[in-house]
Amino acid sequence: MAWQTESIMARKGVAKGVRGKSHTITEAEQGKYHYVYGPYFDKVLTVDPGAVVAAETHDAFEGAIKSETDVPSKILNFPFLNPQNGPIWVNGAEKGDTLAVYIESIVPRGPQPRGTTVVMPEFGGLVGTGNTALLNAPLPERVKKLEITAEHGTKWNDKITLPYEPFIGTIGTSPEIEAISSLVPDYYGGNMDLPDVGVGAIIYLPVNTAGALLYLGDCHAAQGDGELCGVAIEHPTVTTVQIDLIKGWPIHWPRLETKDFIMTIGSARPMEDAARIAYRELCRWMAADYGFDEIDAYMLLTQAGRVRLGNMVDPKYTLGASIKKSFLV
Amino acid sequence: MAWQTESIMARKGVAKGVRGKSHTITEAEQGKYHYVYGPYFDKVLTVDPGAVVAAETHDAFEGAIKSETDVPSKILNFPFLNPQNGPIWVNGAEKGDTLAVYIESIVPRGPQPRGTTVVMPEFGGLVGTGNTALLNAPLPERVKKLEITAEHGTKWNDKITLPYEPFIGTIGTSPEIEAISSLVPDYYGGNMDLPDVGVGAIIYLPVNTAGALLYLGDCHAAQGDGELCGVAIEHPTVTTVQIDLIKGWPIHWPRLETKDFIMTIGSARPMEDAARIAYRELCRWMAADYGFDEIDAYMLLTQAGRVRLGNMVDPKYTLGASIKKSFLV
Amino acid sequence: MAWQTESIMARKGVAKGVRGKSHTITEAEQGKYHYVYGPYFDKVLTVDPGAVVAAETHDAFEGAIKSETDVPSKILNFPFLNPQNGPIWVNGAEKGDTLAVYIESIVPRGPQPRGTTVVMPEFGGLVGTGNTALLNAPLPERVKKLEITAEHGTKWNDKITLPYEPFIGTIGTSPEIEAISSLVPDYYGGNMDLPDVGVGAIIYLPVNTAGALLYLGDCHAAQGDGELCGVAIEHPTVTTVQIDLIKGWPIHWPRLETKDFIMTIGSARPMEDAARIAYRELCRWMAADYGFDEIDAYMLLTQAGRVRLGNMVDPKYTLGASIKKSFLV
Amino acid sequence: MAWQTESIMARKGVAKGVRGKSHTITEAEQGKYHYVYGPYFDKVLTVDPGAVVAAETHDAFEGAIKSETDVPSKILNFPFLNPQNGPIWVNGAEKGDTLAVYIESIVPRGPQPRGTTVVMPEFGGLVGTGNTALLNAPLPERVKKLEITAEHGTKWNDKITLPYEPFIGTIGTSPEIEAISSLVPDYYGGNMDLPDVGVGAIIYLPVNTAGALLYLGDCHAAQGDGELCGVAIEHPTVTTVQIDLIKGWPIHWPRLETKDFIMTIGSARPMEDAARIAYRELCRWMAADYGFDEIDAYMLLTQAGRVRLGNMVDPKYTLGASIKKSFLV
């Protein structure tokens, strides 16, 4: 953990980015998983800043799709999708604070084939949906079950193997009074499906209510930009995160930090609004913390900004806008 | 109540569209108003199908803006906006049913000037917002307080008077497990801000959870198409509705019926998706209940469909698509 | 012609709104019809302000679809669609001027069944298209041929007759250096498919190049809001317009005037941008010509503005925003 | 030129990807630059497949912005922006063919400071525009003039230097009958502002009319994803391309090939439609040329596709969707 000692988490966190007590949230400890991000549920765990939590996450279908002959539309029971671990209460967290979550490791678990991806009706980036509501007939449903190991990645077929590049598809804090489906990404995080939320990154999340109430789940073994058909390589994992708390550094949308860059994350429709949110937040961050005039930041990002498309399939689309730390001088 | 005896409510409702017991929800009976549509709150009233409920609604600011010198951004406390009466439990309502709500009357209440409209930062159809996130400076804030009577309408200024054309800005049932801000419109209704939801109309709402859990509020004394600056003529009222319950007629989005037309209502971003939802629902309705081939319905709506823009300012935009009953032969 | 004597055309036009010399553009006089709006073609007619022009318009398919067994995708030859009469050179017109076009009459012509509407692949509001590019299979193609008379309207089937409510689907001036497909609507007019552009209305169009170069065509016998499947009741006509020229009153987007209201017309994607364009132009018009403060206009339109959806199917969507003249006091 | 010998251009091109005759288009040879992509202008050069053309490109402002005290809105004369070299007639090219353009080199030219970027009114990704038409006041205008060398890149300020990563902002073939502003990107290429169109890449463009009529210009010394403020590091160059012609391989949107990946390019609004176009074209390409079932391609891209945002500021937004060649097995 080299660069992390210089991270925002280390510099601003209550725990100074130092690993604290270790906790687990096994399936048994979790008990009932959650399908919304909200303040209306009993906390499953209480931690201090610095805590390290290893959570047994389910796949997005809670393991219900077991075979390539399964028919997703008959098995899945909306809105009980995308099960989440949590909520985790973080001691001392208050509205206006920021939660820092360092993603320490993601390890696949469960019997093979552990991986699942599907094409299902009215969902996906190249089909009519409940929002882009059309009269065309849906595509036929299709299920792929895939073997995954951390060492060898995902065996797509005899010729193609996808490297194991796991990340957390859904992570966030609770809204203050809303309880939002875990299928939705928004200002508090949620179902962003952004591959940068991977091992070694720190994600910063706004605290909207006492205790922050962190949820997470929906880990992907691999995903392309946009999560095109709507379903990445879904798999159950043990995901380990280190949680810190930052006072006096309020943020309005999720932020992310790696060794090389800082990123802001926007979720909205149409897609250009997600890009606007992400880039405006980045302009403001550069102005607030890195000494830029806001318009100079705007002009520099024009030449040096980078965009990562998370999803183009969820109820809101997600993009991350980033700039290399080497430009923040 | 002439045409109503032939309405869908009268033909399909458990109470056959007949007025039942009368109830009130005064401010005192309501107690705490709600800012989300969800299943996590105690019901304020339990009724049988046929019940008539007279509710004292607040304006969208809960009366907090009292003077034209008030500064909305200093007074308003997001997310505690758009207070709602309810939830009303309807006996017998189950997921998959449909609630029918006939809007019997809307009467302004409270001391003059009762009406309020404002321009506030980051909200409105012709300004940058939290979603259409821009670097431009916001417009200056402005408040207008307006006298309203049912007889004479809203006195805009010495030269202009707006007729009193009241409607319910926000009405809907609870989602099954979500609790969504009352600022949002969606499949369950909510903050549609659609002027057709006015006196004499029947709105049909999907039931998503036991008891239906009806909420309503946010009545407008007048509103143009799109609710352009984001704030109609907001005013407190006594709003009286007759509630019926329809079994075996599931719907996916709100529908509306008047003497002359049937309408389907979609809410989404971008705006074309709201239009697609509304028109697809109308095609399907015409196919299911009026004997049309779905593609014939599509072609006829091309020649005879009508669109009403509700709002172009809320988290989702709302449009209603309608066709005259005279074409449904 | 009562209200027209008080119209903007009458008050500001070079010809004071007075009917001048009469001209025709028969099919023979037109010769080759045009499929783009641009400055690169010989003028078909030169007129003075005040001129009345009766043009023989083709239907949008140039008459190629003759039978209900025709298959549009095999017959139509993109981009040679939506044939236009013109260009008409207006003497004295210069960049920065405004053309006023009063729509005097639209009369159906040609052998019965004169009317045509179709469902064709990759075109329409409720299907995937070349822009909303999806993998779903297209709908089956379908053609309806319809009898139309001015007296009795369009006979849809044995039970339904659509009143004859004709309007000009496509009308506009030439861009300065671009030549844009006649399928596109934009700042110069073009394929707006807005039913308000009907008999008795005056449309105002920006002049972008010397002579204005007016084009028109694509008359519809009836059309619903949004032109849902992409094809209204297309029919050939004799369309008669009176053309005037306004100096010193530059406009940026088409405007429209009737006895009762003034309207501004925006075309863009996504649809909310079309609405923003239309409403901003209306704010600015009210400020420039009717004594409103721009923000007051914005607030009044919030209460009294009206929106008409022209098309939700063309390369840009078109909306008109209007306000009653009775509010412009 | 190692991988290029295995490129599609080399395998399918009339000239087999072999360098042919060398040509120049100096400023003097070009004479009048063009501001539209269309078929209405005299060709500036006629070449055979294989030809190598070195063109003296202007910057997007045709050199008009010379000092940081210049005020863009007073100097620039819309629509005479983004001057283009061409059209180049390619012998043998017919509608339905594909042009292959290998970008051999881009070399900055002209006196220092050669580079220009500006913030100007109603243009950019984080401001209201002519389409996203708002009432907010525009940002103040700002000009930055920058020294550029191929060796050292662009000196942004004393602390920041941007590496020289040049690409062609605007390149494409003529539409068949339209003449479209060089500010617009679309199916024929145009103002895509996509950094992947850089030195060493091959771009494939659909031929829409005899001779193909290739235009190019608008080279950027550096640009971030999205070209946020609307203006990259604009600079005049000598840009050298090798042109080949492919018969019997029709394409509907631009494609791009590098050593490592193949890419499809979509341009549309809203942004999700650009993404849909790009990804659908990629699915179809994988199905047509690489042996994939179309739905399998869709599912694999879900896991392994990459998206590059070109611009979020032009009349249409541009994205490229790509997949590594190593997955095309």
C-alpha cells in the first residue's frame, strides 16, 4: 500500500487510512439481503473508521440462474434483484461527511460455473426497454454459465478467455429519506457498474444520513464499457474493503482515486447529463483542492480529461471523468 | 356525474363507481406530511372502495414561502419538499390491482395571497440544473405571491388573470419496496404535474403493494404545459377524491379518463422516452380493451393521437398521450 | 381575412400583408422536385413580396406507393424522399430578414385513393431506428391507401373518418451554405410536421441567403401529435400561400401566428432541447416585442404556455410553444 | 508499416495498401477552403487508389484568432468555420464502396504560438447552447494561445505540458445530395473529434457519391475525451494520408483499425444513440467478418467492449466502440 499513504483517505480520514479492526459479513450474518438503498432497515454491522470488512456477496441474480437452459424472465422476480450486503453503520458518520472505501480484494466464491451473463427481455443497450418503450419483439433469451478463477479469469469459450478484472458493480450510502432500488445508480453511488471501482481503488461517497449506511454487492468478474447487454460476468465473491470517514470534505457525487488519477462519477439520463455531472464535479474539485481557476480547469480538461463509460443500460447511465494526477500540479 | 356512470371505474370498480363513506384528512389528522412515496409509514386513513376523501393539502413549499422578499434557496430544506397527504390504505387492494381515483373537487384554502411561484437556482426548464450540470451562473431568485379564488382565478398582475384550472400535481400509489421522493414521477404516478389530472377526471394507478397506499398533494391553481420554470401556481387546498378499486385489470403506468378521451401517462428522461412509454401503453390499451390490432392502433394514433406535456423540469419528464373516445369504435 | 389585417405580417411586411400577383408552380413548371433545402439549385419562380403562389405538391413518396400490397422498403430510394417545390426567390430578401408565409388553402388533388400511410423498417416513434440503433427485428411493413376529400376527410375504415385538417409538413428557407435533406427540420423550418402549420396560419421563417429560397411540400390530410409511426396521411395537393417579406425583424427559429396565439418552433434531439429552444425563443419574443421582462415571461409561460408536439420521428424532433394573444397585454 | 500489411486496407484495397503517387494540397493549391461536406464543389485534386496526399490544413478558426486579447464572438463568422481541404476525387470510387485512409503523419506548421483554444458563448459541454437553449448568462470569453512542437508537445503553462498526440478532428466523404456543415459529424465522418483518428490508424469511410470526394481538416495537437469546452488545441498542420479504395465491402458508419483493435464510430444525439450506433455496427461487423453470431457478439462486447468519447459538444456527439483484435479469434 504505497500510494495509498498519500491518498486523500490517508490525509483526511479519521483513521488516517490505517487498517483497523477486521469484520465479516457472511451470508448467514447478512441473513436477508436488500434490494433497495435506504435508511429503513436494521444495520447488519457497526464499525469504526478504519474497519476492514469482508463481505460474502451474491451475484446479481442471487444465484437463481443455475443453468444455460434457465429462462431468466420466468425465474427472476422484479424488484427483488441485485441483492446487497449491508447496511453497515459507520460510527461518527453524519450528513455532510464523506465515506472513503478502499477496495482491498475481490475473490470469487461458490461452485463452478460461478459466472453468469444473460440476455433477457426489455433490458440492455441495444434493445427496446421499459423506458425506450417500443413495439419491436424482444430478442430471444439466452444464458451463459461460465467458469471463473482469480488466476485464469473467465473462460468465455474454447478460444476466448477474459482476464479476471473484478470490481464492485453496486456500492453506496443510503439516501436520507428515500429507499432506491439497488438497480439504480445516483449521487450516493448504487448500481454504477463502473469498472474503475476495482481492486486497489478508493471510492469516496457522500454521507446523507447518520451512520452513512454503506451497502455493496453485484461484483463483476469482467465488464466492457457500457455493460452492453445489461449483464456483466456476474459472480458471488468475498469482497474486502477498508472503510474510513472524512469530516469537513463534503462531496455531491461519488469520487474515485487511484495511484494515477482522480475521477468523478455522474449518473443520469440522457447520457450527456451523466457526462456533464461528472465533468462539472471534476472542474469544481480541481478548483477547490488543486488551485485551479474553474474555467482554467474546464479548458485543461478539454485537452486532458478522460471518460469511462460505466453503464448504458441501468435506469440512469454512469460515466466517470478523470484527470491524471500528473496534471494536478 | 353523467359520463362517469359509463366510465371504466363504474364498469369495473368494486364499488361500481358509487360514492361511499366520506372521510377527511385535515392537517391535524395528517400530522406529519410525507416527502417520499413508499411503504414504510403508518397509514393515515383506511377506506373501503367507494370512499370519498377530502384532504387538506399543503402547497409544495409547505407554506414556507410567505413573502416576495423571501429567498427560496435559504428557506427550502431539500429533500423535505412537496409534502404529501397519506398514505391511505384501501381495503382489498393487492399488488396487480388498479386504483381508480375520481377527482371530485379542488378548493383553495388559507389566507391570501395563497398562491406562490418562484424561480430558484438549479431548477427549471430553461436553466442549468443538478442533472444538466453547467458552469453558467444561476438566474437571480424571484418570488411571486398571488391571490387566488375559485371564482376569479389567479391575479397575475393588474392586466393578467389566470383562470382557476386546478389539478393535482402529485398523486400516486406506493412502490412495493422503494420509497421515492415526492418530487419524482414514475410508473406509480407521483409528481407528474400534468394538468389533465384535474377536476372531473378519473386517474387509474397501478397497485404495487397491499392496501395500495395512496398519496396526494401539490395542487396547482394553474399551469402551462411543461411547468417551465419548475413551479406552477402552488397553493393549499381541500381536495376531494372518490376512490375505487379495480380487480383483474392490471396496468403498468397511470391512465386517465375524461368524458371525451382516454390517456396514458409516461415519465422518463430523455423526453422522447416519456412519449414512447405513453404511446406504447396507449397502443396496448387500444389492443387489449378496444379491439384494435396493435399495429393498427399505432397507425391510427399517428393520425389522431394527442400529446400533453406535463412537466419538463422534474427528475423525470411527464407526457400524456390520448385519443378521443369517438375514435374507439 | 379579419385578424390577418392586424397580424405581424400586415404590420411589418413590405407588402403590408396585401395579396399581390398570383403565380402557379404546376408539376410541369416545377419539373424536378428537390430533396434538400439548399442554395445550389436554379430557382423555379421569382416573386415580389405579396405574391400568392399555388403549388402542386407531391406526397412524401412522390406517388410511388400506389397499392396496399406495395413494400415501401423495396420501392423507396433514400435519400430521394419528401419531394419539395421550389426554390422560390423572393425579391429583396436578404440574410437577416424574415419571410412571412400565410397559408391560404390546401386542396387535395389526384386520383383516389389519394392518401397513403405506411409502417416501414427503422422509422417511427415506437421502433428502433438508424439512430436508436437496436438489434430487435423490425415490424412487418404495412401500407394503407385512403380516400380523401376536403369535404368528408379521410376515410380510415368503415367506422372511423378523420376530419380533413390539412397542413404543410415541410416548409422553409434555404440555409446559407448547407443543403439539408428535406427529411430534417431545423432553424430554417424544413420537415417540422407540425399541425399548426395549417390553413389560416402565418409562419415566419428566417432568411439566410439572398432571395430567401422558399421550399415547401409534404402536405398532410391529418396527423396526430408526434406523427407516431413516422408517416401521416400523405397526399398530393394544390397548396396556396401568400408570401411577404419583413425587414428589420430578424428571427432565429420559425415562428407562427394565428388569430388566437403566437408560437415559436424548435427542432432538436433529445426532445427536451426542442422544447427549450421553442420556449426560450418565446421568452425572448415576449421580451422584445410585448414589453415583458424576460424572467417574467419565463414565469408567465410556466402558468400559461402551451406545447404542441409536431414530430417525434424525424432526424430532429419538433415542438411548438405558444401563448394566447390575450395574455400579451 | 508492419501490422498495416495485414490490415483490411491491405487485404481488400484496390491498391493493396501499397503507397502510390505522392500529391500535395498546399494552401495555394487549395485556394478557397470549404465549410460544408457536399458534392457541389470543384475537386481540388484527383487521385488513384494508393495515392499519398500531404495537405496544408488550417486550424478550425482559419488562423483568425491571433492573440489572447481577441474576442472570438466578434471575430468568428458563422457558418464560415472549420475550413476543410478537399474535395479529393478518388478514381474508381462509386456509391457503396468504402474509402480507406491511413494517417501517415501530422506535422504542426506556422509561426508560434501555433495553438489556440477558446471558451466562447453558447458552445461547449458545460454551458447552455443553441440547442440546450437556456436563459443563464454565458461564461466570459477566454482565449489561450499556445506553443506547439512535435517534439515537446503543447506548453500549457509553466507547469503543465501536454504531449503531442495529434489527430484529424474532421475527415469524411461527401454525402450524396446533402452539403453539411463541417461542424457536424455523421455517417460519412465529418467533425467527429475522436482522438483515435490519429497517426498510424486507418479510418474507413462510406462512399456515397462518385469519386468519394474526401475532405479533411481541423487537426488537434491534443484533446481530452469529449472535447469539453468545444475547442481542442487547434493548430495548422501538414497532414499526410494514404488513400485506398475498397470495392464490395459497404459500410454504414465510419470504422477504424489500429494494430490492436477495430472500432466503429457513431454520431448522434442524445449521446446514448451515438453509443447504440457504434455498438450495433460493431456487432454486425463481428458477425459479418469474424464469424460471430450477432447475439454472441453482443454478449462478448458486454464483457470486452471499449468506448471512447470523441465529442460531447458538436451538433451530434461522437463515440467509438472497439474490441481488441485478440478477441476476434
